[in-house]
Amino acid sequence: MFHLKEGDPAPDFSAPNEKGEMVSLANYKGKKLVLYFYPKDDTPGCTAEACSLRDSYHSFLSKGYDVLGVSPDSVKKHVKFQDKFNLPFSLLSDESHAVSEAYGVWGEKKFMGRAYMGIHRTTFVIDENGKIERIISKVNTENHAEQIFEI
């Protein structure tokens, strides 16, 4: 499933954020970025992950990182999710799966014997030159910020 590896250039992307503004990797040129892919807004694991990142958001900023979440949910669902949990970072709507496919995180999943297509929860830490510094595929949703800081 993963075709990207650490040291590779991060694929460019363009998707709408919760305000309907188009966001691309170029917006983060010269900055470090935590780009995290998650399956669905307002579910237990995704909420725990987002809240872990929210609670450490100022630590990310102080270390020069911005945070950006990506899921196949609509812009409207992202707004509700952000408001409900006071998320200070943008969430991109990837309804076409173009961004998650470019990063190799869209694929077959299994749940209770049923196969379906979805996002494999994965985080990419991208350096200021647009290179993938780290890939976290075994995400600890409760302590994801701490997991990222273990660089």
C-alpha cells in the first residue's frame, strides 16, 4: 500500500479546508508540517487523535510545525468536528480521495469480516524542504502528539 518512504519528496496536493479555501503543500513551503490522515470525523479513535494534536498544538508551533488533518469527510462535517472539539488546525476534505491516494493511504480495509475502501490512519512529518522526514503508520490515537515528538 505505501509507496512513499522517508526521504522522498512529499506529493503535492490541493484540497478544500473547513473554510472552503484550497490548500496545497506549496502553502507550507519553508515550514514543517504534520500531515495526518484519519478515517472519519467524530468517531472515538479519530476524536482521540485530533484532541491529542489539539492539546499539543502550541508545542508543535513552537517547534516550527503546523498541523493539517485529511479525511474523506465533507467541508461541512469538518466544521462541526472542529467546533465541537475546538480544533485549532485546518482539516482538508478529501472526498475524491486524490490526496490520500497520492500518499498511498487509501486502500482496502477489513472490519468484522467485511472489506471496504477507506483511509489507513497514517501521519507524515514533512520538513521545510517538502521532504518526508517520518512516516507513522502505527498511530497511537490517545498519545499521537507524544508519538510525533519522539523524533
